[in-house]
Amino acid sequence: MRLLATTALTLAISATSAFAMGHGACAAGKTLTEDTLTIATGNPAYYPWVMNDAPESGEGFEAAVAYAIAAKMGFDADNVTWVRTSFDEAIQPGAKNFDFNMQQYSITPEREQMVDFSLPYYTSAMAVLTTQKVIDAGAEATLDGIKSLQWGAVATTTAIPMLNNVIQPDSDPLLYNDNADVNAAIMAGQIDAALYDLPTALYLSAVVVEGGALLGQFPPDQTERPDQFGLLMEDGNPLKECVDAAITELTESGELAAIEAKWLAEATGVPVIE
């Protein structure tokens, strides 16, 4: 019995090593720096994606996913280097100072004309960010209950199709230049609510929007055009096939779902809008 257990353990270790070696061979000669994987994140990087603005800790959803992908590609943690970029800077066409970038980039056809994306590593529910004052006034987490709210949005975001085609509010949403303006409008009482991906809404309600609260969420399978986040890479990056293979393995093994459950657990407490 002990011999069988030892043999099984040896085979498991060998299989894991073979997998990592295979992915290491895939990445050979394709990274910016030999034997090093350079990963970019925001400056700063926010909860719950990165904890305490320290991606090198591996704590936070995206930081943990980054190291899991790196491991599947054959890179130890010591062979991972982090750099910082702005969101808009990284998405522009041209040479990059990273192998891939993780900043909650939604995969869109327009962006794919300028950069490459990996397979999705996260499919986000959309959540309703509002204030406790609005909820106390009677707003309910039902489709009928949110139609009467005054909505706000950035005109270029994926929230607009959701508002127009699913929620269909009684009044036209007010449009703003950026999310900071939307958040300010919520706090000023100019609008009642806005749509964000669930983890971002959790962060905004807890840290940014004074008196902020989440009214409810639309789960990914009920969300019109749910945001799917992908690793952003330079257009034509040969590393893409290696990254996609790693994400596929993490998805099929359940490891990706386990990371999501650990770092985005707060999402389970937000009521579903039906």
C-alpha cells in the first residue's frame, strides 16, 4: 500500500513537472526578458484585485491569478517581475514594457484592433451601485423596482447596452465623461444609481462613495454582454498561445474558480435582481 502511494505521488509530481516544463518550453524566447515573466498592473492597484497595492504578495484576485498563470507557464514566483502602467497608456497600440497586463480589461472588438487579449480569466456580473439613502427611500432589488431610478453612466462603457436593453429605465440616463464624475453625481444626489462590474462596485461602495451601498446584481448568465476580462498583450505577441493554454488548464482544473471564490467572496452577499 505504501509503495502504491509513493508511486502515485511520484507520478503526480512528474506530471506537474512535465506540464510546467511544457509550458516553459512554450514561453522560451517569447518573453521580454529571458527566463522572466514581466506582468503589469495599475498604479495604484486596488482591492479586491490587488491587496494593499502589493501585487508581488500574490494577494488579491488578479495578483493570485497572475502567479497561478505564471506557475502553469513554468515560472517560479522569483522569476516574476511587476511593472506599473496607467489603464489608457497600456491599451494604446505599439511596443509594451510588459509580457501581459492585468487591470480589469474588458475584451472588446474595438480594443482587439490595437492589442491582443488572452482567453477570459473572469466573467463579471454587473451590480447596481447606489447609496443607503436611496435604498432607505424604498428602492428594491427587482427589475421593476430599478426602472424608476435616475441612472448615470459613462457614454462609452459597456453599461449603456445593459441600461438600454435590459433595465430600460423610465428616464434617460445622465451621461458623464468618466467614472469619477458618475461617483460624484451619486454622492451629490444628481443620480440614484450606476452600473459597475461587481468587484469594482464593492470597492466603490466601501471606499469611494460616501454612504455607498449595493442594491443588487445581475449574474453573468443573465447579464447582457457581460464583461469578460482578459490579459492585455502587445498585438501579435507570440506568448498568447502559452497564456491561453495556462488559463485553459486553470479553468478546467477548477483552480481559477477557487481563486475567484477566495478573493471575491463578498459577491455572494449581494442580492440577485430578477
